[in-house]
Amino acid sequence: MRTGEPLPALGDVLAALGTGVWHWDTASGEVTVDAVAAGLLGLPAEPATLTQAQVRARFHPVDWNEITGIIQLAVAEGTLAEVRIRIMDDQNNVVRVARSRSKPSYEPERKAYVLTGTLQEVTEPTPGTPAARSAVTGDWRRSREAFLLDAGRALAEARSTQEVLRVAANLSMPGFTPDGLAVFGVEGDRLTIIGHHGHEPGADSAFYMPLDTDYPAAEVVRTGRAVYISSPEEYKARYPLTWPLAQRFGRQSWAFLPLTASGRTMGAWLAAFAYPVAFTPDERSVLTTVARMLAQALSRAGTAETEKELTEGLQRTMMPKLGPGIPGMDVTARYVPTGGGLQVGGDWYDVIPLPQGASGTTSGGGRFALVIGDVQGHDVRAAGLMGQLRIALRAYASEGHRPDAVLARASRFLHGIGEDSADLRFATCLYAEVDPATGVLEVARAGHPEPVIRMDDGTVLTRPTAGGLPLGIDPDADYPTTRLILESGETLLICTDGLIETGGHDLDSGWQRLREILERHHGTQEELADALVQAVHGPSSHHTTGPLADRREDDIALLLLTRQGAACGCGAEDTAPPPVRRTALTVAQAEPERVSVARQQLRELLHDWDSPDQVDSAVLLLSEVLTNVLVHTDSDALLLAEVTDGGDGRRIRVEVTDSGDDLPHPRRPGELASSGRGLLLIELLAHTWGVAPRGRGKSIWFELYEPRNGDGPG
């Protein structure tokens, strides 16, 4: 070229130098190459637009992984990205080595890297020589830093020993990659193999070597110093006794490094190479750093696995077996520990066989007790107190005490334990004695959520039961007993508050969530238990959080008890329609607040009634009748409400019984009178009603008929 002539085009100059140009946009996944770059990749020498997968298929897998780290590091530091790439043919053979240099940039709005660079063939250096790590392959020290950052992240995320070993086996060191790996552990005075990679299956099956053996890994454990062996001749000269163990694998260089955590050598790490390695200071630095990270990861994984085994064993020991089947009853239980910490807590359940004649009854054997409770806290102390309290409750129940006495003694027991500790704890508990023959339940509560009954048709009722303070607060607390009856086909649900409140719910919204599951579920009792847990811990629970700002996580324990369906034994003369639903409730003179409980029970009983106006009327009439008993008599009121279906439509019958002798009679109250309108309302709103004298006392009843096809009352 003469002076003054224009410079040749840049592309012509690069082509004359055997240098190709390429452009890569990670957002679109397309790589554009010119003719020279295409030829270097083993493609026809013409410009082309390739997919990222097509280009990756031409690169050595190790080099492709290295490119990602180098690009990120170059963007972070604002420097050039330089990397050595081995080009592969269709048979995965290396056909040439190319050097790529590029200036990458990052576009945050597209979250993409954009690179334009050059590609040029270079001479392949001999493995293990200093030239193999020279500047012609890129900045080896920078690649090393990127590799160590990536390796540290991967090892830190490993959660088990097997995950740590898989990460170690897939580490691709910059410039020199081991062909085989092994991790040695120590058991007593012997060396064992924890895991290996690059050896034939079963290589560790019979490996159990004394630490005083003349073997490199044993020497590393004894001394805490690394051993580097660059050739087979050196291995044979230094360790002639154990040389046959390594000879059969055909490796050329070995590095044995100590695995040290918290100042203690816990094992050794072997990195074996298929080619000679000089183990320069840079190479030893990389190997030493990886060994330290590997030791920390193995230590963390071992601690986590030990804690998991401990907690699972603790829970298995403390959670009882349901034992053999109970005639006429089906029992299902679930326990789910909280997702954090040691995964131990204070929730528990138990099924206790009771002695014959327990609670002063004369019934035969087969009676048992259901217990469910929650000790305050989610730590090891809560789990320990739970175990002690469960044993105490089982002991008191086995002695034949009534439910109120069992809880009173348990409260005194827990209070006595807390007096000697600065960490005072209380516990909620529900204890129910069950008679399978009659379905009678004697229930006592200590600050625990109330039981729930799922009727045969899916109607769900919260059964109000008397209760006392949580266990351990007051050693002299009383725990009144409530009697319930479980009809054939009905299911009793008792649970801890974790099932209700997990996911940011309170008692009201949490029960509503469970009510929907109970009402629409069709399947076995085991499937119902799984559905209840899934509603709280399943994926959908993250989209149906409760009204609370936080997501309070808690242990979950639940028990389901179903009384199996049985024929009623009715003869042909029985013409009364069978009860579809029924609820009974006592309202004492000293408990007028239970009138609101009775109203809620009636609304739950009529949850699917076609006429909301009739539901309001039934609730109003019930309030009037109950209030009249409390105001005009000195006796308690017994409520019995039944929904029946005689084929011509459903009807609700509400009956309130008291022991008073005075029969009510209609009156004509004046305009300003404050009473006397109860019977007038019943006459106006009920389809039929009446007063029935009893041997002692009376009952007032009324009925409402459900309108069919949207019709009004007939």
C-alpha cells in the first residue's frame, strides 16, 4: 500500500489475519458470524445467523460454562472478556482451539448481554505446562476468581452431603480440570470414602483403611498437610505399598488436600488428573481454596442432616401410633411441624384406651380417649414439655379419672414443672372420652379451639363446649365437662390452632376456610385429612391468605373421628321421616350469653336453606322462646333442632324444653308493653307450633317448611 492511499476495509484486514467477527445478543439468543468465524466453528465459510444452541454445540462444555463467568466479570469491571475456546466436531473431538476477545455490555431494561468480538485460531498448549495457563488463553487469574465465586455459591446452596458431592463432581477448574474426585471421611481410627466421581461403581464398597496406612489420604488426615504427586513414578516411589490402588485408574497426577473445618481435619479430598500437572502455586491456591469451601459445605450438610435425623426421631418417638382399629369408629390423625427452625414443637395428639368402667360408667370395654394439645413455643423445650405432659395425661386417663379430673391434674403437673424454671410455659388441650357403642363424647377443654362436627350430609357445626384456662396457669383451675353425641356417619374434627390460623388467618376466617373443605369433600377420611392439611400448606394457601398482616406459621395437629353408619333397626311401622340434621344445646339460667350461641347453631344448621327470610324468622323465634324460659322460669332451657325431609320438602322443627309448670298463653299487649309478643310472633311467622306438657315441665315447638321452586310459604 502506497502512502496516501486509503486504508483497506476493516473486514478485509481481519480476514487477511485469519480473524473472524461475531455478534451475540442473549435476549434474542442469536449469534451472527462472518465467513471467517463460521469457518473456524466448522461451518461453511459464509456469513450466517445461528442460534445460541447451535453455537454451544460447537464449544467444549467446560469452555461454554467459563464464558458466562468471564462475561459477567468483564461487565462488572468494565474490561475486555478474553477466553480460550475448544471447537468440537460432530464426534465431540477437539478440531482446533480459538481465542475470543469481546467487549460485553449489559442492557438492564432487556436484562440481556450484548457482545461483539473477534475469533482467532491459536496453538493448543501442552496440558500441565505453564503455557497452558499463559495469557494467550485469557486472564487465568480472572477466570480463577470467577470460578471460585461460582463454586462457593454452588457449595453454599447445597443442603445435603449428596448435593455437596454432586457440586464437587461438576466443578470445572480454569485451565485444569480433575478427571476423578474422591472425598474421604474418618470413622474412629479408620479412613472411609464418603463419595467419589470418575471411578467405576463399587470402588468404595470395601474401602475401610486404618489411618496409620502408608496412603496419601491417610497421611493428609494425620498431618493436616496437603500431598501433591505430579507423576506415577513419584507416587510409586513415595507410597509403594498403596501404589496398586491408584495404578489401575491410569491417572498421571494427584492432589490430596485436607478438609478442615473449625480447626479440625474431618477428612481428605482427592483430585486426580489424566495428564501431568506441575501443581504451580496458582494451581495449589485454587485447589486449597476449593478444599476449604468443600469442608465447610460438608460440615454444614452433616450438621443439617444430624439435626433432621434428631428432630424426626424425636417426633416419631413422641407422636403415638393409632394402634388397632376401634370397632364402629374410624380414627385418622395428622401432624405437620412448622417449616422453620428445628421443625419440632409442642403440638401433639393421642388415642388412649380406657379401663373398663372409666368415668364411673357401667359400659363394657372399648372406651377410649382422644387428646389433642399445644404447648407454647416451637423449640426443643416445648417438645420436651409436650412429651412429659402427654405421658402424664395418659397416666391420669389410665387410672380411670373423669375428663375434668384428668385436665385438672395435668394443669397442676405442668404448673409444678414451670415453678422451677424461669421459662414458664402453658398448654392448651382438649380431652374427649368416647363410647363407641353409643357415640357419646364427654369433652373437657383447656383454652383449646372447640370441636367441629361434620354431619352425614356435609353440614358443619361448631359444637360449643364449656372450657377452662390453659393448662399450667392456675393449678386449681376447674374444667367443666360437656356431653356430645356423635350420630352414625358423622365426623368429629379436633385440631390445634395451627390448622386454623396458618397463612395469616384469625379464628373466624380460618374456620371458614376449613368449613368449605369439609362441606364439599367427597372421599375417604384419609383423603379428607390430607385435603385439610393441603388447604393450609398447599400452593393455593399462598393466594388465600387471611386478614392478618403477618403469616403466622405454627405446628399442625388434627384428629378425625367418624362413627360408622349403621342401620337404625326401624320396623315397617315407623313412618316418621328420619332426621337429616340435628343439634342440641342447653342454655342455663346463669349463662344467658349462650342464647347467641344457640342462634349461631341454628344458622349453621340452615346454611343451605332456600329462603333467607325463613332463616331469619327461625332465629328470631328461637331467641323469643329461649328468652321466655330464662325470664319467666327458674329452670334451664334445652334446645333441640331437627331438619327432616319427608319427600315433599324439608322442614325445620325447633323445640325448647324447660322444667317450669306454667304453660304460656297468648296475650294482647298494649302499644307500650315491653313483653307479651312472643306467641304472637310464633303465630305470625311459623307454619305450625304448639305447647306440649311433659311429666315435669313443658316444651314449646314450632316448624317452618322450606319453600320449593322459589314458592312462598304454603
